[in-house]
Amino acid sequence: MYQKTTEYLTKCIENNILSHAYIFYGPDEDGKKEIAHWFANKILDNKDLKFHPDLFIIKPEVSDEVIINSIRQLKKFLSLSPYSAEHKAVIIESGEKLNSYAQNALLKTFEEAPTHAVIILCAKTIDSILETIASRGIKIPFWRITEQTMDKKMEDIFDKLIKSNFSERYGLIEKLTNYEPLSVFREWLKFLRNKFLENPAPKTAKILAESQNIYFKLNETNYNPKFAYDELFLRT
């Protein structure tokens, strides 16, 4: 179902460009959990998917007191060097259930994460977690989007947009306003993911992360499409 996502995450591992944090968000709970565990075990090269000493999992379904203790344990877990892998992986399920105290404690962990740490935070929406946490991770949506063939004219505009200079962008984005805004940003994300898989450059990764945030606001809030295009214009 999430082939493009798994291909992108695999490239992150293979090209040694792992972020210290990933935010998996969206309503597809099973998809987020499945890909989070797959990604963590792939980072650790844990092929048999059994217990791994460099994997730490937090499930916020338990009491607040237990969660706070888990976050304290997480800090100690990350302070130690990996036991048998190159990284230490952390999965935090249902991040939207963390109370404000737990999220603030987690923020400190995000801020002070060592280079060997990779934290995967799952949440129902971006707005359900602190903006200071969300801004520190690569955001990946889980909406079960059905793959469709991209409009050739739209693809040509995207290709020119990614190569354009600042003065050329407005005219190109004007051509996109003939399409339904949500479909434009959905196809734009698909286009960027394909570009990243072809050439996993840091610039493309940055534009992809910022565009995912624009798409989320457009899809989940009353964000004005004009503002979405303006933001795309400034961030491309």
C-alpha cells in the first residue's frame, strides 16, 4: 500500500541520510504502526523481527505515570551507545495521547538526541503534538492514497518548477490554479518522492518535508488554497 514511502525510507538507510526523527501522521493507524516497526527493524538490520536491544517502544495507552517513566527511561536508553547496531531506534505509538507534560519531556529528548538515535513518532494529526516537536522531524503522511497516473501537463509544470529560479515560479504556479488545489499538492508530493528516489538530495528532502506540511494543512484544516500556493512559491 505504501510502496513509495517504504522506497523513500529504504533510500534514507542506504544513502546514510537518516534523520534523527520521523513523524508518521494520519488516520491509518495500522499503516503507521506497520511501517514504523518495519522501518525501525530495517534500520537495526533485525531480519527475524525478534527482541532487539537497540529498539525502544513506547505505547501511550498506559497511564500517564508509566508514560513519564518510559520517557525518562528513553533518555537513558539513548544516552548509551548502540549495543549491536549502528543506531538506536525508538517507536512512539499514538503520540496524540501524550499529555502536555509528557510531550514537553519528549521535546527535550528530541532536542538532545545523539547522532545514533532515530525516533519514529506516530500521531493522528500534526496538530495533536507540539509544533516544536513536529518541526524537528521528517513528516510522512498515512492516508491510504490510491496511486493514479499523473496528468502529463501537470508533471511538466512540476518539472519546470523544481528547476526554476525565483522569478519564474509565479508564472508556473499560476498554471496550476486551473486544477483542484488538493489534487495539485497530492500529485506534487508524488512527483517529489519520485525525484528523491532518483536522487536523494538534501534540498529535495527539505522541499518534500515542507510540501507535506502544506498538504496536511490544506487537507485537514481550513487553510486558504491561495496561501498554500504562496507558501509553495516561497519554499520551492
